[in-house]
Amino acid sequence: MTDDSAIEQRAIRLAFPGLNGGEQEVAHLLCSVHSNRTLLRRLGSNANKPIYQLLKHAMYCFTQIQNRDLCEQAVAAATAIDNTGNIAKYVQTYWLQTASKWAMYARQHSPFLLQATTTNACEAWHRKLKSGAGLSKGQVASYGIYGMILNIMDAAKDVDNRAVVAKSHFRNRKLAVCTKQYAEIGQLPVPIQKLLAHELDAVEERIAKGKEVPNFDENLRCHCKFHRQYLLPCRHIFHLDTEAKVLTPLQWEAYIGMFAECGMEVYETVGTIWVEEERSGQNVERANIVIRVRESFEQVQQQLYTAYEMMDRLNIEDTVQSERMEEWANHMQATLSTLTSIRAEDIVNRHRPWEL
């Protein structure tokens, strides 16, 4: 992950040539903070505000289909605003065609990538090196290599000392605000306890606002941002637990087991899915068909998320939301049942069996 510097992006392509160079393919992601700054710098004027809003929304949407739709809307808006076509070409080239680098939809497979969306940690290290040398941005050190090496060693020693302190506090504390409600939270690392404390506070806010109790299946999978990032009980699951006690000892055992033998690095591998692209002949056609089918299901899923978000913005009561979405789900299932009832043998051996 880098900022949106063209030099750095070029350097990544040279250092990691991927399959063309006989190496493993490497995904190059862009920092969301720097990407947003670029948007503001290039499209932040009042005249270009509609384009900026569309691309900012595209940055944080969950699916590739919605991202592309928003980017295409941004191209259309740019065409309407600028008669020269320069802005539309800019959006097309530097945003639509590079969406997998800056958009969050490309990171949904990895909780770690949803947590680390910026280069802030790297920037903090650079600031520490500069401050230790008494430099501001753009300044050159007044002493030689030896002095710079000493400065780097001092900065690294300070970071290492802070890491030792953090490690000593990683598991030896129990936050009362959490454990008085759920004793099991005390068995989790302290950083996780702090995250869950915030979610528990949010439950009280939900109850105070009179929000309806959400509902989930036995897997307790929520589509909210927190659950996608940490795979832990969120405010919605905790809210349901106040009524139905869905957080069983077995559920807590699974959450605690995530960190039994490691710390936050568990998120570096959990949930990761590798997808190999088929590149030639019949495999290309087969891959295209698979992608088309997956896109159709993603559109249905995105319709669900968009409807929920819209009803939340309109403050529609949860009971009404449930009724309307239940009707939609029934209609969706009835429509799909026509396709799922077709046997694979009929697809293989008959011409257009869905018309029979």
C-alpha cells in the first residue's frame, strides 16, 4: 500500500512485475486518506462537487458492481459539467480504470485490509525520523550519514520500548466496563476489549433511540462495518443478545480462540481468499460466464444493503423494515426457484430448458 504518487506506483510495477516477470501477482493498494485528498484537490470545487461525492461514495461501497455504477455516474456528471471532456477523461483514466487499487470493495475478503486502509503507521515512522533529526518537510539534514544512522537507531529503540510496554499490557488487564456485562470479554486482548466497549456503549444509544432489536441466523453474521473488520460481536449482535441471549458459551469460545495463540496478527490471514484468473481459450469464456453469474448475485445482495441503508436514513421503524424486506425476500426466492429447479442434466442435454 502506498499513497497516490505516480513515482511510487511506477516503482511498485518495476519491483513486482507479477506474472509477466515470472513472479507471483501482487495487489497494489492505495491509501484511502491520500486518495481522498487527491479527490478534494482535483474535484473539490463547488462546480465539481457532484463528481467528488459520487467518487467518494464509490470508495466505500461494498461491491464492484456498485463501485463501477457510481464511477460511470461520475463520468456522466463530468461530461455534463465540463464541455471540454478533460474531467471526464481524468475520471475514466485515473479512477474508473484503477478502482481495484483505491476502492474498499476490493478489500472485503480480508478483515486486515478493512482495518488498515491508510499508510498512517508508515507516515508516523517517517515523522518520528524527521522530528528526531530536527527536520521539517523538504529540509535536508545538516549532518552526515553517521548522524542519521544514530538518529534512526534512537527512533527504533524508542519504538521498540513502547512495543515492549504494549506487549506487557496486551493480556494482563480486564476493563470493568466490559466484564461487568460479559465476563468472557476479559479473556480477550485489551485492544479487543476496548473495541467491544465502544460497541457496548453504542447498544445503549440504540436502545435510548428506540431502535428495534435486529435479528440474525445462528451464525450471527452482520453486514455492518465493524463486524466485517473484526469478525466479533458488534452493537447489533449485542443488542439482540439483550433480548435473546444468542451469545452462548460456545460462541464466546470461538471468539476467544481466535486470539489463543496470537495477537492482532490473526487478521493477517483469516478470511483471505485467493482467486486465480483464467487467461486463455475456453477458460476465458468459462471465467466470463462465472463472473456474469456472480455479478447478478452481487446485484441482488447490493439491492438488499441499499434498501436497508435507505430505510435507516428515512428513520423507518424496524418492524416496517422487516415486513417490507420479508416481502422482497419472498419475491426474490420465488423468482430464483424457477432457475434453481432446473436440473444440471437438463442444462447440459436440452436446448433452453427454462422455456419448457
